[in-house]
Amino acid sequence: MSKEHNITLIPGDGIGPEVTTSARSVIEAAGVKVKWDVVEAGAKVMDEYKTPLPDYVLESIKKNKIALKGPVTTPIGSGFRSVNVALRQTFNLYANVRPIKTYEGIPTRYDNVDLIIVRENTEDLYAGVEHKIGDYAAESIKIITKEASTRIAKFAFDMAEKQNRKKVTAVHKANIMKYSDGLFLNCAREVAAAHEDIPFEDMIVDAMSMKLVQTPEKYDVLVMPNLYGDILSDMAAGLVGGLGVAPGANIGDDIAVFESIHGSAPDIAGKNIANPTAAILSGVMMLRFIGEMEAADKIDNAIKAVLKEGKVVTVDLGGKASTDEFTEEVVKKIG
Ligand code: NAI
């Protein structure tokens, strides 16, 4: 009998409530006992709390240490910082792990992609050091430190070792940003030198973008600063069927928040057509993290089976199924 886990659940905005409800029911169907602490964040609480990230959300995560999160809308150009960036910085969730994997049955041009993007999650242009210069110019400062770069490189190599991955590629633009990206690259090289068992290479981000489109199967673990990780992970999601199937995790030393790569998708919110696969697979990553391996495998296999059959899939994958119908099919396969 597995123990009961206390987990914070943030439904979020847009399609967030739909896809997190799906993930929650699949996790429960796999027999995992969870006491969910459901806390609301994002645009929907702004009027009441005057912030998209009220203290009760932070307190719940601090207490439970594990959270499953839906996307939240970030108003562009308002004074509020992104809830995601704030969470990552508050809890020092320094590693953003985004597996990008082909699932049989999903219509794509590639059939052998198995990448893990490890994105530094706390600094770079996301450090929030930005100011206006009068009305006609603005500056954003890109911050790269030795501490954070070494920490993320170590994380990538440790993960590569544990998961038996074949190569680590550091992605950068050190030819132009000689100090900032140069420091990141040097840190990655130093860490690589201490892990001779794992092949290492580095690649400039523009070349990496092209190679990922041409020959994604040649790459494995990719480690990079924050902004490149943000962009390349959306692009890489496009290689395997889109944002609807791309999960993620934000991991720190003692707290982890699991969430899909996708945003709140206002264009399809409330229509019961969003693909919950990414949210469910983020749940699978969470279950592995908390040691619920058997349930994680059960869910992963059920997702694989439903996608492979291709009969009950959502609109983004060329099907007609609703979010609920897809969820029910996965639950059925869990048995
Ligand atoms: P988005 O990821 O929400 O949507 C991009 C496109 O992908 C849309 O056409 C959408 O319909 C589609 N899509 C996304 N997830 C899908 C799913 N599960 N199933 C089917 N189709 C899906 O990106 P967008 O539109 O740039 O951002 C919308 C809002 O989300 C913004 O306010 C943004 O700041 C926020 N956002 C939040 C994130 C988070 O909370 N982790 C991450 C990214 C964006």
C-alpha cells in the first residue's frame, strides 16, 4: 500500500483547470493516494488579492514541497512579474527539465526523437533587471553567474549519468556574448571534464536550432541558459507533435514544481478540446520524482497505447476527441 502524498495543485488560467483536472484523475486512477491542496493563482485571483501569486500559494508549496501546476496568464506590459518566473526564483527551482520524445501514433516528420532540454531557470534575461532610458530606449541586463552555470551543468551531467543518456550538448552564443555565454560555456566544459564517461560537445544556439530541425535524433541531453531553453523547448515540442504533448519540471534542492511547457492557450480555453497529454506526462515526471515508479509506468504505458491507437486523440493531433474523452480513454487503459 503506497503512502499518501501531500501535493499542491495549482489549476491556473485558461486551459489549466481542464488539463490539471485530467492529470489529477489519471494519477488517482493509477492508484496513487494524494491529498491535493488546491490553490488558485494567476489572472483569476488578481482582482481579489491584487497579485497573481498570493502568499497562500507560496505557503502551500513551501509546506508540501511538491506541486503540479497549470499554466497561468502573464499580462504583457503590466507591472506584474510572471508567476512562473517568481515561483522559480522564490524557491530556487534552478533546473527546468523538458523531455521531448516521439510517441508512436502522433503525426510528425520525425520518428526517433528523444531529447531532454535542461534549461537554467533562475537568471539570464529572466533575472528581471530591466529599465527604461527615457521614452525611447530600454535595457535588459543578461546575468550569467559561475555558480548557476556550474550548478545546471552538474545537474545535466548527473541526470545523463543516472538515466544512461549518450551525450550532453551545451548550447550558447559565446562567440558574440563572450563574457556571459563565455562563462556559461567554460563552466559546462569544467563540469564535462569531471564526467569523462559522458561525451560532451557545445554548439552555438543558431546552429543548434537548424540541427534540431534537420537531425534531432543525433542529440540527447541539451543544457543551456534560460532564454535559449525557453525558445528551443517550444521549437523542439514542435518536432514531436506540439505543445500539447510536452511536459516539464522545475526542480530545486528541496522543492519541485511540475508543469507543461505550454501556456494558458486562451484561444481554446473552456472548450474541452485542449490536449491534456503534456499535463499528464508532467504528472508522470512528478510520480517518478516522489518514488511512485509503478504508477508512473502504468500511466506512461496507457498514454502510449492511446496515442498509438490514434482513435481517441484531441484536435491538435488530428483527432476529434475532447479533453474528457481522451482522459477517460487513458483511465480505461490504466485498467
Ligand atoms: P500557449 O502555449 O498558451 O499557446 C500556443 C499555441 O499552442 C496556441 O495556439 C494554443 O492553442 C496551443 N496549445 C497550447 N497548449 C495546448 C494544448 N494542451 N492542447 C492543444 N493546443 C495547445 O502560448 P501563448 O498563447 O503564447 O501564451 C498564452 C498565455 O500563457 C500568456 O499569458 C503566457 O504568458 C502564458 N504562459 C504561461 C506559461 C506557464 O504558466 N507555464 C508558459 C507559457 C506561456
